[in-house]
Amino acid sequence: MTALTILLVLVLLLVVFGLLFRLQILTSIFSGTFTRDIGMSNSVNAILMLVFLIGGGAWFAYSFAENFNKMNPPIASVHGHQMERMFWTTMTIIGIAFVITQTLLFIYSYKYQHKEGRRAFFFAHNNKIEVIWTVIPAIVMAALIFAGWKAWTRITGAAPKSAVVVEVMGKQFNWLVRYPGRDMKLGVINYRMIDAVNEWGFDLSDKSALDDFTSNEIHVPKGVPVLIKIRSRDVLHAVYMPHFRVQMYAVPGMPTRFWFTPTTTTNEMRARLGNPKFNYELACNQVCGGSHFAMKATVIVDEPDEYQNWYAAQQSFSQKNPEVMAAFKQKAKPSVSKTAEPAEAQEAAPAPLAATY
Amino acid sequence: MSDMAAKPNLSPGVQAQGGIGTAAVPATEHGDHLHHDDHEHHDQHWLWKYVFSQDHKQIAKQFLITGMLWAVLGGTLSSLFRLQLGWPEGSMEWLTPVLGKWIQAGKLNPEFYLALVTMHGTIMVFFVLTAGLSGTFSNFLIPLQVGARDMASGFMNMLSYWFFFLSSVIMFASLFIETGPAAAGWTIYPPLSALPQAIPGSGAGMTLWLVSMVFFIVSQLLGGVNYVTTVINLRTRGMSMSKLPLTIWAFFLTAILGILAFPVLFSAALLLVFDRSFGTSFFLSDIYIAGQALSNQGGSPVLFQHLFWFLGHPEVYIVIMPAMGMVSEVLATNARKPIFGYRAMIGSLIGISLLSFVVWAHHMFVTGMNPFLGSVFMFLTLIIAVPSGVKVFNWLATLWRGNIRFTAAMLFAIGFVSLFISGGLTGIILGNATLDIQMHNTYFVVAHFHLVMGAAAFFGLFAGVYHWFPKMFGRMMDEKLGYIHFWLTFVGVYLVFMPMHYVGIAGFPRRYYAWTGFDAFSQFADLNRFISIAAIIAFLGQFIFLFNFFYSIFRGRRATQNPWNSTTLEWTTPINPGHGNWPGEIPAVYRWPYDYSKPGSEADFIPQNVPYSQTQSSNLPYEQDMAE
């Protein structure tokens, strides 16, 4: 259907072009001004400038309005709403500049098309005008910079002490999630201890790692600041949660972070959208390999008490994986056993890509 | 003189316009020039004349045609991945004869998809819009417009092309190797680009990419040093810096940017080679991949991004500034008006050049860089809107009350201004660190830069080719085909990139093989198909241009000496200038290049080489002083 529309537009354009051209020739023959000079194709192009301005403007306005809802997915974080206002304010400002300059460009092109006997106005410079159109944009920019800077400092500033902490780690091609457990302290991890079972590389000789638990989904409470700590264990990834207006790279060797406050639970959003299957999504937004496009995690926003219950019900990694725990206990003795080896070998042959899409 | 009068096509314009050059030359030599353009190299072997030429005009054509071949390839790659994006469920079985093993069971291999976008970006940014655009027109126009016989070093200039050629051959070869070409994105961020375990394209494909880029950088530096030297040292008598056409100012500043920025890319590439091949850890740390913990420690992937974008950002100005210069020239010539605010135009070019070196980290707001740096770079980035705005307003003022001739070149110049506005304005969103949190790496970015430095630079390139084709080949391109080419491309570009903003605002990430896995991004199936169709049609439209170009080289209408009634020096050369450009003495320059429609002058243009003493009726008071 769209193919047809586009083809139609293009064909129409060519037809209009051809017709105008013919018309121009015919009229110029009748009026006796038919010359193979600048004249005719020049005014055809001038008219097309006008046609483009009106037709293009109409198409843009129409398609923008038609897609407006689609391009505004729901927002569910405190700073997200502020960003959204700033985004559409800035869009309005640049929209005004866009309309003025584009209109002038095409109107001038049409209006000042070549006319026999007319002479262009020799107008080389005018300092006053130059100053005006340097200063006005500069002032507008200053205002935008100030607003942007204030919001940026607030968003990227330190997370409140009360923030709940969740850590995600990117790997080809999924997200690992862990929580600090009852002691609220994330334990030490070491990438050299990673294997097929211990995907995080938990160093279980560290006491605060013992109660850390992992999860397949990211659970966060509504209305409470959430600090997401971000790591990568292989290549660059990026944590991108469009509904929360959150984005931060996951960098191997350099932990990063981002904090935000969710405003709407998953259930509330499902009810609001009338879509029982709705989920907040976390997408990888820095190219990381063949299945980059499928590197996804689900984020669930709970009511605070639901979140508490869920949190309390989780079993720690060390409890779930007694064999890893045992290996660490053994490692504490002088002879280091290499229990991790077979597991590593297993992962060394990753599943074929074809299976993932 | 009598001898010359008998030969009418010998630069009569130069005489009529008061050029002093040709008169001083012995008539016999002129006679020769009539029949052989390159009298000095009469018995030159074709190999030295056409292949290993040291003539800047020939080298420019070599850059142009190589660039065009690359553009066809780059466009073809984009059509392939647009097919995938438009019809993610569709079968690509029919492409198996071409793509071979990269199609499995009718599906495009997702890793090869990444290779396609990587190579599309690399080819378009470096090989087409840097070498093909700046390489062509800096080479072609600098000596002709400043009044020089050739570049400061013809030999270095030739090397510049052949290093580019070598670089091209290597990059082209990388498309055909077993593990596929580089696939880590054109920005080749490590660790992905450093580890073949992470993606097959980071094996031999990446090695070839890096080797190719090293040769490319050498080519750029050889060219750039030459351009700067030529502009500084080889200007003809009277051609002060304040009389240079804006094209030359743009090429000059572009060359300086290149000289300062490309070595940093070289260092980044070199360190990456070390990390890849010699076990160093500049960019690698704490990595566990393919079942193995790597020994690299202490490196920083973010360091690479700093190095890359220290080139990468000036690079987009390296791409766009030559286009700005040529567009200024074409607009003034065809509006028959002086460019408005000549000095402000130079000032804004200088401002953009300076700022372009201190904004690179706006590509890195959310890469984990210190947020304070984000504030600084947001501030510096948004300032660029001011000189860019000045340029747009000055172009508009140039059209105001002009007497516009819509040549194909003029149409593309107007199209350039339109695209530059459309794409430039969204930069105000992306340069704002706060808004970039949401927009970073989405299709909003893709739409932004394709309009402002992709399509716009292409439009500058087309404007330049249509405008200077008569000087390059002594023939005219067909204007009607030029019009059709323009309108098809102009409409096509907007149909492709405007909807991309919508997809981007919704947050659809770039470099996604398919969006079908995410609910948040899956509502745009129709729009994606629309974009794909428009893109493929617009791409096919470029073959009109290719046909027109190659047909006109051999069959085009013969050009007159100064077909556009332009003021600049290149039009005082013979129709087919030989090596050395002017058969006689190089004309001297007396005035700025924009004396169009000057009150009091009968013709609506006064070439730069006409002294004030010959234009008493149109001289401004201070010019009258110079005439006396």
C-alpha cells in the first residue's frame, strides 16, 4: 500500500513536472516568446519550488500528526516527564525556525526567479542585520543550554541515599541482573571467576556476596528512587529503557550508573493502555554483535510492598548453587581445584546464532 | 594580437573582460594550444597523462570517478539493509546468487547486516564525502580559483590519489573475505572491533579496515598539506585572502581540520592494532568472552571514543564545509547577487572550524563520561548553532531580491540549504545532553545526520558537479535530466528521512537487524516499509545522474568559456585548460569574487580580473580610489 502511495506521489510529481513544462512551452509559443533561453524551464522550476513548499509542508504536517501517538510511547519516570516537556518545547522552538526559514527559502526562490530585464539588488552586507541574527539565536541557545544544563545536573547527580540498588551486567546477548540481598551491599565480583554457572563471577570468599541474588527480570518499586548500576563483561552495551528515559552505556572495566524514579507500575500501565501484555523493556542500544537486536530484558515496576515481598522471597546465588560455594571453600585451601573447567569448555562453544532469531 | 583575433574560441572572454594575461604570450604558442590542450606534455605517454597524472584537474577527476563508484556501492549496501528493515519477514532467497552464504534459509545473516551498515557508513563518510567531495573539488578548484598553475606539489598530489586508491582497493577486498568485512559500526568501538570472538567481522575484515584507513589518512594528509600550501603561497597577484571565493575559504579550512584531526584517528587506529595484534590493553579491560577471561587489564573503551570522535566530529565538518563553500558560490552566481555578508560567511566558517574541535564528546553523553564534561560539551555544541544559523540566514538574504536562474546546480544548492536547515535544527535536540539521554543511538540521530551531513553534502557534491562540469570536461551536462534528478532526489530524501525522526522519537535503536522483538518499537512496520521503498527509489534515481554524467562527457553540448557568467578565475582559462591552466600569464586579480549586478555596470557580472580602472561607472567610492 505504502509502495503504491509513494509510487503514485512520484509519478504525479513527474506528471506535474511534464505538464507544467508543456504548458509553458505552449503558452510561450502562443505569446511569441518561445526561446531556448533561460525562460521556460526556469519558471517551471520556480513553480515547483512553490509546489514543493505547499505539498511537502502538507505531507509533513499530515504524517507528523498521523504518527504523533505512535512516536510518544508512555512515560513512567519522574525525570522522563520533565525531559518530555523540554523535548517538545525545544521541538516547538526549532519548529518555528524550521517553518520560517524553509518558507522564506522556497518563497524567495519562487518570487525572485529570473525575469528578463530585471536586475538583482546589489546588497553585499549589512552589519545591523548580521548582528541581529547572530544575537537572537545566541540568546535562544543560551536559554536552551541553561535549561538543559540544570536538568542534566539534576538527572546525573548522585542518587538519593534511600535509592534501591539493582545491578545489571550486559553480555552477548542478554542482561544479567543482581540485587544486593539482605545486607544491601553488592558483593565483590571478579571477571576471572566467571563460568557457565557463576555468570556474574561472584567472589564468594567475600561475605557481602553471599546474600546477593540474581533475577531474570528487573523488579523495581514505584515511587522510590532506583539506582541502576551497570557493567559489561565483554563488549560495550547500553542500558536503554525508553519508557523511563534512561540510557547509559555498559562498559567493560568501568562500572557506570543511572538513577530514576518510576511513577507507574506495570499493572497500572497495562490498565491505562488497555494492553494486558504490556511490559517495560530494556533494550541494548550500543551495537554488540550479531544478536544485538534481540538483547532484551523485562522491567517490572511493582507497588513498594509487592516489591518488598518479592525481594524477601528471593534465594541468594550461593544458596541456589551450593557446588559453587563448595568450590570456593575448597579454594581457600592451598591446592586449587579446577572445577570450573568443564563448565567453561561448555560455554566456549556458544549456541549457533541462527537459534536466536 | 591579430593572430588571436583570427581564432575566436581562444579565450575571448579574458580579452573582453580585461584580462591581462593572454596578451603577453607569443602567438605561436597560442596556435598550438588551440589544437592540443596540453602543449607542454605533447608527447606524454597516456599512462602519465591519464593515470599517473600530476595535473590537479586530472587528479580531481580521478577522485570524482572513484568517489562515484564508491557511492554506487555504498548506496547498494543501504538498499540491502533497507530491504531487511522494510520486510523483516520477507525472503531474501533471490539475493543468494550475490550474497552467497550471507543468506541462510532466505534470511539475511544478522552479523552481515551489521557489516552492511558498517561498510555503508565507512564508504559514505570517508570514501565518498571526504575523498570524493573534498578530494575532487579542493583539487579541481583551488589552483583554478586562486590563480595557480597547479598544486604546490603535483607529485604529492598524485600520491594523495594513489594512496586513496590503494586504500580503496584494500577496503573493497575486505568485502569478499571469508569472515566478512568489518561489522562493529563505522565508529569501530572496541572491544567489539578488537575481538574476533565477539563478531566475525572483527577478524581479518577489521584488520583490512584498519590498514585501509591508515592509507586513507596518509592520502588525506598529503592532500591537505598541499591544499593549505597552495592557498597560502600560490595565489595570483592581487588575490589577497579577503578576495578569495568562499569555496577556497571552505577548502582551506577543511584542509586544516583534516591535517589536525586525521592524525588522531591514526593514533586511535594504531593503538587498536596494538590491542588486536600485540596483546596491549589500551582499550580492553576485565573481559570474559567466548568462555575465556582475557588477560587485558586497565584499558578504557571510552578512551577510544574520545580519540575517535576527536577526528569524528571535525570529520563531519570536513564533509559539509566544502559543500557550504560551493553552495555559496553557486547561489551567488545564479541569483546574480553578491553573497550576503561575505566576511560574516568567512567568520562563521572559521567559527565552525574552531568549535568543531571542542564538541566531540557530545557523541558520548551517555557513555559513562563524567557528567560535568557533558555539561561543558553541551554548552560548546549548542554554540555551533549560532555560526550555522548565520550561514543559513546569509544564504536566504542572498536569494532575496535576486534574479534567480534555476540551473541544475542552483536547484541542488537550494536543496542543500533546505536539507541543512532540516537536519541542523534537530542537532539542537541532540546537542542537549538531557534530551540526548533518550535520543542517543536512535533513528532520530540517523535522520539528523543523514539530512545535515549526508544528503546535504551529497547535494553540495551534485551542485558542484553540475556547476563545474563544463570546466572539467568542456561540455555541458543535460539540464533537463538534471531537473528530474533533482526533484526526484529532493522529494526522495525527505520521504526517507522525515519519517525516520518519528521512529527515532519513539526510541527505535539504530543498527537493529529487526525491531520485531520489542513491543516498544514494533508499531512502525508500515513506516519502515515506506522509508525502504522511498530510499530504494531515490537511490535508483541517482542512475539518471550517472547516465547524464558519463553521456555528457562524450556527447554533451559543447561548453562556452564562461557558461554561467561567473566572476571567478577558473572561467578565464580556455574551455579545455591544459596542464598549467592558463596558456599565457596568469591573470591578476583586482576585486572580490561577488561583483554581480553591480549598479552602474552594464554586464551583470564583473570578473575578478577586471581592474577598477576599467569599471569607472560602477566603482564604489573606495574602489574609485584604488582605480586611480
